[in-house]
Amino acid sequence: KKTTIRLSASESISTSTPAKNILVDAEGVGGGELRVDLPVSLSITAGAVAWWGEHPEYPVGVVDHIDQSPARQVQSVFIRLPVSLSALAHVVVLP
């Protein structure tokens, strides 16, 4: 299943380009992780917060790690939940 999230990114080809919010579709890969494939020209850092696209005031997770291959023009960004799901005692479900 896919969900829309927001990430802050900057163009790595120009350090003077300010960070910008981008809307992307993330895919659940199991274990409480989401994956987003982005162009390598976008600079994303581990630890960056990902926000829910439809309600940007709610965090979805934190960028855990980024897989890059020199042969690809795409980087895979992995976002994990900030807490373990098994540690949650109560959950509020939003409409």
C-alpha cells in the first residue's frame, strides 16, 4: 500500500538552492518501514522527519538510511517509525 508523505530536500547540484517540501508516494516494505525512490540530485539526510502529505502537521517517521548505487540515478530512502509498534499501548485513528 502507498501513502503520500512530505520530505524536505535540496538540490545537491547547487548548494545555494534552499530546501523545499516535496510530496512523494511511499511504499510500505514491512517491519514499520516505508521506501521512497527519489532522484539522486535531491539531497536527503538521515534523521530528516517525514510528514503525512494530507496533514503535514503529523509526522510519519524518520529517514533511517539511504541506499545509493553509482550505476543508478535513483536513491532509495527508507523511513522508519519513530517508535516501535509493539511499545504502543493506545492508538488514535484519524479519519
